[in-house]
Amino acid sequence: MTGMSVRPYWELRFDADGDVDTRQRDRLLEGAAQAELTDLVVFSHGWNNTRTMATRLYDRFFAPFPGLLGEAGPARLGYVGVVWPSMRFADESLGGLPREQAPGAPPGLDADTHRALDVVFPGRQQIVARLAELLAERPERLAALDEFAVLVRGLVRVRGMSGGAGDAADTGAERDEDGVPAMFGEDVTEVCERFAAALTEARGKTDSEDRAAFDSGLGGLGGLGGLWDGAHELLRQGTYYVMKRRAGTVGREGLGPVLGALASLRPAPRLHLVGHSFGGRLVSFALTGLPEGATVASVTLLQGAFSTYAFAERLPHAADRGGVLRDAPRRVGGPLVSCHSRHDTALGLLYPVASRASWDDAPLLPGDIRWGAIGYDGVQAVDDCPRLELAEALDGRLPAGGCVSVDVSEVVRHGVPPAGAHSDICHEELARVVLRAGRIGEG
């Protein structure tokens, strides 16, 4: 691909069912064999990306690699960018850069997000149009919120979206009987209130007037504005739920078999997986789709948007269950590195609220620990899993194998609500983490 900062570079496109573009796959297999690569870095973008944005992300993230390796290094390194159909809410910031809203712009869905919803939910254009209308009008009637919730539930229950690798809760919680998150069966005002509170906290609205306005949100026809903010987030979380399942399916059914084919080349390159956000979930599920006996050399998760207990053998809140990916680290010859940041408000605030609202296996407890994200809290409940500062990881202290958590808050720190620093990942320090994890260029 022309215009990329690194070569050789290949792209792998997958559809929503995990089916790969066979021409791209064959081109990758042939090119990797001819180049006799020692190492191949495979990067998957997360939720909220278009194909163009994903390619730009790969270009930026990979740019430091040649300089870090040096011209005379022993590694012959290739690069792969995974592209899968993911939904983008165009009103969010990306890459740590603020997205400005035009003065006086009306609330609701912008045109780009509206079009994206039409693509993600084919045949549901009328539902999407009504949702956009309700968000723009923000009616002062609780019945309108109820209608909104019913419509979002209709989107989530699109045929072909239930089941698959991403359908079970990462923590082993039970799902409701029809495979739809419990949030769509609960009282809509309570769910919207939770989301609105999380958004308020993420935006830093802690002064007394803002807090008082929210607290009175259910107090009559003049107080529903904050709940419509929560309703907008409910729609976002509906697409989040679909993309969560899709990431698992594309990883297990699509990327896993391609990695197996790469591992069978002679000579075979060492495979290094990198995933951002839901891309971290995708590459982790790809481990479960590897053929018997195949492994990868390393995995680096950048702000992974899945459960902090996904790799746990036993859950601290349910000792009879383990994380959905508890066996995945055994398919990694080197370390499985989870980079996490306390500045990631998407994972620190919104992810736990969405997770609690999605699964109802037990009542919410004070200080409940079940709902954290691995990109915010790191790996939890895994034996012999060190927790390192970024400087320690770059100093060569990454373990030779197993899970390890690396606090990257020092560099992953910039961004605006609601995502915060979730997408602030294009840093040379993180490129160095990937190289260190895979021992790339170290002989």
C-alpha cells in the first residue's frame, strides 16, 4: 500500500462474520514467504473507526518502528493492518485530539453518525431516523424516553447479531434469555440516569449548579434534559454491544485461521499481535481461533475494552467460573502485555456503567469489582502477573511469558470527554513496548 510510513505493509479486511478478503490474505501469505520475514506485527483497530481512519492510525503508530530498530538490526519486520467493520460515532474525539462542536449546534445525531448507523443496521433506516428525531427534539415526556429505549432494543436484536464469540460476558455473567443486554429491559429512566451521571463525571461537571440540575432530572417536565444525554449514550452503548460481539467473532473466526496459515509458512515469521480498544478483544479472541499447536510470539493490548478478569482462571466474585479468555495466554510464547491508563474515561467511567447495565447475574454491591476494563485497571485475578510502570517495562523488565500489566498513564493522558485518553495511543513509548514484548531486533 502506497503512502504508508513502513514497508512491507499488508492490509487484511474482514466482514462482520469474520470472512477475510481472500485476495488480501493470499497476497500477505505469498509476500511474507518471499520476504523471509523474521517478525510480523499484526495490529487491529477498535470500535469507532472507519477504514480510512484505521489506515491513518496504523501509519502513525508504526512510523517510529524503523528508527527504533535501526538500519542494521537483525530483524526483517513486516506489518499488517486489520480492518473490520466497526461503527463510528462521529461526535467523539479520536487520537487524543479534541473535536469541536459548532456554536449553537443542535443536540442529537450528526449526519455522519446517522449514516454510519444506517450502514451498521441495514434495513432499519426508519428506526434510526426516529431515534435521531427524538434526540434532536428531546421531548419533555417520559413516554418518549420509553419509546427511545424500545427502538434501540430493536436495533440490537437485528438478526444475525446474537450468539458468537463475543456474546458471553467476559466475566461469566449470565445474559438474558434472548441475548440482549439487560439494560434494554430495565426502567429506561434509571439506565439513562446512570449514563448521564457517568457523562457528567467524565466531563468534569462537578460544580453545584450542574449537579443540582442533574439531581432534579426526574422532577417534572422541565428536568429531562440530562436524561436525554443518557439516552444518547444508551444508543452508543447499543452499537457498542454489537461491536463487542463482532470483535470476538472476527478474531476467532477470521483472524485466528489467518494467523495459523502464517505460522505454517517455512520459514515462519514470529507473530506479534497488537490491539487497541475492541481491537484488543479481537486479537485476544484470535488466540482462541488458532489451529491446534499454533502460537504467537507476543500480544500487546492498548487500552483494551474488555473485562479486567477475562484471563482469570477463577473469578473473585464467582469462584466456580473463570474469564472467557482464561486459556488464551497459553497460546502466547512470550508476554501478554496489557497497557492501561487512569486517564481513559471511556473505560474508567462509561465501561463499568455499561457492563453493570448489560448483565444482571447478581445485584450491584457497594464497591463492586466485577465491571472494570482491562485498559483501565490492567489484568486482575491472574497469578504471577506483575504490574509495572512504563519506565520499568521499557527498561527491559517485561517477563519472558505470561500476563503483565503496564501503567502507561504517563503518555496516554490526552483527550476530551466522553472518551478521554482512550485513543491517545500513537506514542513512541508504546511502539517500544511492542518491540520489547516481542524481543524484536534483540537477536
